[in-house]
Amino acid sequence: FQTILSGAALIAAAAALTIDTFPANVVAGETYTVTYSPKDNTPTTFILRQGPSGNLNTIETLTTTATGGSFSWTVKSTYANQPNYALEIRQGDVINYSGQFPLTGGSGSAASSAASSARASASSAAASAASSASAALS
């Protein structure tokens, strides 16, 4: 019974991290207030993601220091106009997502966003491979 109760508490804690309000339509250059729960002093990370809901690419980490349940986001004009952006929210190991929203008014291209995401993934993979190779040599 104790294991089931602990599991239920973990699920409740994970479910408690939510994005309460986010913009339904995003325009580059505009500033939006995103609200989230819990409204405490735990450092909260927001990451802009883009793509189909089952295959989101990371575009950019927007902040790693949001606290108090509110985050002000000024949308860069360099983002690509796409219909399927989302916000990822993280507190420690707990992760959740907003619904998807369109972004308009940007000057970036989908190809440059995808290339940027691919470069970030390749860089991360190269660093991981180098670390693994270094560990194998030790």
C-alpha cells in the first residue's frame, strides 16, 4: 500500500507542474505573459519547441530562472512562421508542455530553424561521443 501511495504522490507532483495561460497566437516582436503552477520560488525553465506534437524540435531555451508562477516572453523576430510551436516547462526532472500555437511575423525560415536544431543535436551527440571515447581510454 505504501508503494502505491508513494506512486500516487509522485504522479500528483508531476501533474502539478502546468502552464496555466499562454498565447493562442504568437506574433514575432510582441511580449506575452505565460503563467504556470505551482506559483513558488522553484527555478523554472521554459523551452520553445516546434514541430509535430510527437516530434518536437528544440528551438531555444527561453529562461532557466522563472519563479513565482509568471514568465514574460518577448518573441524574437528571427523565428520562422510555423503553425506548430509549443512551450516546454521544467522544474528539476518534472516536464510538461503547452498546447501548440502558431507563430507569425517572423523573418526566419523553417529550414534555418531545422538547421539550427540539427546543429544543436549534432553538437550534443559529438560531445557525448567524445566523452564516451575519453571514458573508454581512461
